[in-house]
Amino acid sequence: MGIIAKQSVYNILSIALAFGIGAANMLFLYPKYPGKEFQGLIVALLANSNLIQPFISFGVQHTLIKYFSNSESEEEQDRLLWFAILFPLLILALIFPLYNSYSNQILDFLSNSNKTVLRFPVLILSIAIATAYFEIFFSWLRVHLQSVFGNFLKEVYPRLLTLVLLLLYMFGTLDLDNFIIYLIVGYYLRLVVIGMYCLKVHTPSFQFKLPIGWQKMLRYSTLIFLSGAAASVILDIDKSMIFSLSTNENVAFYAVALYIAAVIEAPGRAMFQITSPLVARALNDNNEERLLILLKKSSLNLMIVCGIVFLLINLNLNDFYLIIDQEGYASAASVVIIVSIGKFFSMSMGCLNNIISNSKYYSYVFWFSISSAILAVALNYIFIQSHGIIGAAFATLIVIVFINLCKIVLVGVLFKIHPYSKKSIGIFISVLLIYGLVYWIPTLVHPIVSIAARSALILGLFTIPMLMFRWSSDIESFLKSVSAKLF
């Protein structure tokens, strides 16, 4: 297997483990022990932290990926690394006094005057700082094509940390305030670990000079920062607004539904850790053929894998909620279906987002993100008040479709390429047909038995056209290598 396939497989395994641990946290431990209100509070606090994080990193993690392969010498690469590490300190020096003076007003705005959120200004800023620097160090690993360990820390570690803290809370060792303190400590421990691992992969010589073309890099960082801030609004404003306009319980129901739908993105998240620097290199080398291959292959592979995950999730959803067996959570089942449609569409585009953000046309991302953020706020405000969490799901779907269509049109016009082919149509039709056939199968003796039987049927039905029409040589090669090791 090539480097993309090999590291993507390891990353998928990490993300699968992460989702398994996260499922135990979100679906069983949170609801049963601390309760829905506690769960909704933690989700809302982390969502607000994610809204602040882009202001600290200022987009330098993306600048590192875009310009690293364009640096002509190791000395220039080291300057770029130091620029990425030190620049956020300047940002912190500027915003920390402002946040310290106006933290109540900032949190009041983010939480719509929710008094519980206002109790934890330190958590929100502390985790925002730790996450910002973690992303920078993770980009350091990605440009050296070492994404596996960083992906484990990004995906598995936070969920494992939460699992341990929930178990301690369950046994009465921690209260809410101590839970918050240890959560912060855990995030900084992760930062220390990835920082030390980065130095092991490559220790940069200190360069007391700005990298060549730093003005261009700063301009790129600024636009990516603004785009990232807007993207954070798109990702987390729904949870924050539900928390403000509704109840803690509804945040918990919605967060669990989003968590289930987000499983569809897991293969993409694994793949993009390694494709992003490769796309940047192809663009810097003006290798149009390599760029097209990366786009088409990533689109096909993700449509296949994410299409299977889409079917497994949505066709087993009712049985899955029966297993959870927690009051109120099944009311968000429609949220899973609505949001997962948008997630599948996003994954079908392959590495198209990487192409835009690493090209000279990256400024378009800013305008797309800003317009989408405005649309997200407006739609969530209207739909949440009229339709509750189902309205928030529809708002999310509309925003996802809008921004993705804009990106497809942009790449089609400027690069004269697109991610789809005749095979894409075949995959899409297969997903629709299998959904229509399996949907009518009722719950059998037990929900677990139903899920196992239905999943086996889905995999069998999907495998037939995949192998018959040879949709992906990469997946065929992977299946052959696995079968050879097993048999």
C-alpha cells in the first residue's frame, strides 16, 4: 500500500477506537451518571472553547502545511516552524488582557447570558489555547508525513480522558469543579506529549529570522484565521444556540445525534491528515495530473467507505436507540438522518477542500465561510425557535449543501476539474437502492441481533456492485492484502 492508504488505514483504526470510546461516554456514561444537564453543559463549554480557538492559532497550522513543501532549504523550513510556534504567543499577548477584562461580556455573548457557562471562563480559554497549539504541532507531524501518532492524540486521547474522568465522577471521586480542572490538565498533558514527539521527529535549529515571504504567509494566515473562525461558528453555533434558546437536555440529545452522524466523516478525517500536505506539494509543483488523481481517488474511496457507514448508521438507527434506552435521546433520531446526508455529501468531494485552501485561490474560502456562518446563525435562530433541534439539523444541512456547492463550482471554474465520475453515480444509486430495500426490515428478536443481521446484509449488498464494477483499485488491493494475511 502507498503512504496515503497505509496511514489512512491506521488513522481509521484510531478514529474507530475513538468513536467507540466516545460512544461509551456520550451514550451511556454521561446520560446515566452525571445526567443530561451535566452533559449539555460540558458540550456547550467545549463548543464555546472551539469558537475562541481560531483567534489564538490565527491559521498558522494551515500556513505551515501550505508553505512547508515550498521552502527551498531545511533552514527555511525551520524558520517556518518557529514562525508557526511563536506567532500565536504574540496573538495571546494581545488578546489575553482583552479577554481578562471582558471575559464576562464575551461569554455572555457566546452563551446568551447563561449563568452556568459564565462560571467557567478559565476552562474555555485554557482549552482553546491547548487545542490551538496542539493543532500547530499536529501540522508539524503532517508535513513530515507522520500523521498516525498525532491522529491518535487528536481523536482517541480526549475521549479516553473523558472516559476516565466520568468513571471517577461515577465513583464519587470528582465533583463538577474538579472534573473541569482535570479536563484542563489532561488537555495540556496531551500538548506536552505531542510537543516532545515533534522534537523527536524533527528538532529545528533556532532561526532568529522571519521566513522568506513572511508577509505573504501572514496574509494567508489572516484569511485562514477568519475562515476558521467562521467555520467554528458553523460547527458549534448550533449547540451554543440550542443551549441558549432551549434546555441543557436538548443540547445533550442533539450532541449525541451529531456524534452518531459524525461517524460518517471518520474515514475522511483519517485520509485528510495525510492528503493535505500531498495536495499542497502537488500545487506547489504545478503537478496538475497528480492533483486530479488525488481528487478523483479520494472522492471515490470516500464515497464507498462513507456510503457504507451512512447505510450502517441510518438503517440501524432505531435499534441503536433501543440499546441506549435513555429517556428523550430517541427524539433526535431525525437529526442523525438529516445531518448524515450533509456529511455524506461533504465526504463525496474528496480532497477538494484541501485543493482550495492550499491554492492561490484560498481567499475564496474566507468569503464562503463568512457567508455560511451568517447563514448558519440566521437559520439556526429561525429554525430552532420554530422546530427545536430538528430545525437546527435542517439549518446545518442547508449550510453544508450551500458551501459545498460553492466549492465544487469554484474548483470546476478555476481548475477545470471536479471530484465525480460515472462510478460516483453508480455508488450513489447503490446507496439509494440498498437504503430502500433494507429500510423495511423490522427489529428481530433483539436490537443487537437486528443490527448484526442488517449490517451483514448491507455489507453483502454493497460488496457485489463494488467488486463487479471495480469502483476502487485501492480498496480492492486493501481487501486482498487483508484476506491474504487472514487466510
